Amino acid sequence: MDGAPTSSSVPSTLTAHPERLDEPTIRLVRLAAILAGGSEALVRRALADVVHAVDPVWVEEVILQTYLFAGFPRSLNAAREWRRVSGRAAPAHDEGTHFDADRLTERGEHTCETVYGPFYERLRHNIHALHPALDSWMIVEGYGKVLGRPQLDLARRELCVVAACAIARQDRQLHSHLHGALHAGASAAQVDAALLAVADLLEPDDVKRYVGLWARVQGK
């Protein structure tokens, strides 16, 4: 449960450089995966594990963004357990209680374009073709209201999104957010470390598939 799994538990083609991803971030990435797909017991242990090891603001941001990838029930249950184990009260004020559609749209477009880089325009076209409401919600709700929040830097958010997509076996979204982590400023070695941090939470076939997916993202 503590830290990343040993290299013997994953294919040798997945090599982490822990010195290039600090321990609090490794724990945060692991927490993101567990909140998105772990059992209640695992969630309780993971939250207890980060109380004194990770910036509590980071933890609360990952709990908040969990609802985008795993739904409100998991996010609510995590928040309830976090209040219990951390002893921290909720903030008295938060920007999330105020909805300014224009501001969130602008922030969402900027954040989404950062994550998708050269694929941004094609993404917007494809999502709009699925349904215009999904395109709007993706920008305003996903990237504006949640992922664009300044309390956690975008590179760490994207590493956490990678973890959440991996444990949920959402390969298409994982592919996008592997690119997104790089576009947001994470190094390839840091993405390696993030994948390794959650490898023991995945099935061996998933790990092998993600190793191949990550290699394709890197052009290998």
C-alpha cells in the first residue's frame, strides 16, 4: 500500500525514476486511482496514508475531480472519509460555489487546449458531433470548473487523471491523458513513475496493454 510497487511486479519495459517524481505526488497519483476504482477499505487506507504525507489541498482537489471520472458517489464517500481521518473542516468559501459561465468557458478552453495541444480542434469537432451538450459540458464543467482550478497544478492533475483512467480501463481516455500529462509539463520519466505507482492495482494484462499504449504515445 505504501509507495510504488517493486519493479519485479510489472513488465521490465515499464521503468520508473522515483527521484524524478516526488513521494507526495506518487502517493497522490496512487490515491487518485484508488478513489476512482478501489474498494471502500482500500479508499480508507489510502486516505489515512496521505494525511501526513501529502498537501491536504492537493488531496481535496483530487477528491473533487474524482466525480468527473468515477461519479458523485465515490467523490462524496471519499470526502466524508477524508473529513473523518484528517480532522480538517471544509473551507468556508470556495470558487466552486459561484458559477460564472463565461469565465469558466474561457478557463476551460484554455485548460483543454493545453491538455490536448495539436489535437484540440479535432477533439472539439468530434465531441460536438457526438452531442453539442457533451462538448459544452466538457469545456465548462470538466476543464473550466474542475480541472482548471488553480489549487493543484495541471501536470499533477493530469498524472492523477492517467491513474483514474487506468484503473477504470478507459483506454481511449488514457491515451489522451498520457499525451495530456506531457502537454501539461510532466516529463516522460514522471509519467513512467505515475504508471508504476498504480501498476499493482491493475490486472497484468492491463499493465502490458498500457505499457504498449505509453510506448506508442512516445513514438517508440
